Amino acid sequence: MKLTTHFLCGVLIAFGLLSAAGALAGVDLLFLLAFRNAYVYRAMLSLAGVAALWLLFWLIAFRPTKFLS
């Protein structure tokens, strides 16, 4: 479970960086990384959505911020 969480955190970080770079450069880098294939592009977007849902579940179920004050 820890490996899954770290992998999906990495996916979200990469997705965020590519989106930010695309917003600043005016070019969709994620679409270029998908070799301009709409199916691969949608698969990457759905992977980012699954990663976000997993992290939401992880934050609710395990409450890693419970001991922060």
C-alpha cells in the first residue's frame, strides 16, 4: 500500500508539473508526451483521476495529518 501511495503521489506531481509548464508555455505538454494520441492522453488523465481518488481515500482512512499541530 505504501508503494502504491508513493507511485500515485509521483503521478500527481508529474501531472501537476506538466500542467503548470503547459499553462506557462501555452503548449499542452501532456498531449505531446502522449504522442498526440487522444486515447493515450485520456488514459493519462484517467490515471491522474484515479491517483487523486486513491490519495483522498488514503487521507481519510489513515489520517496521516492527525498528529500535526
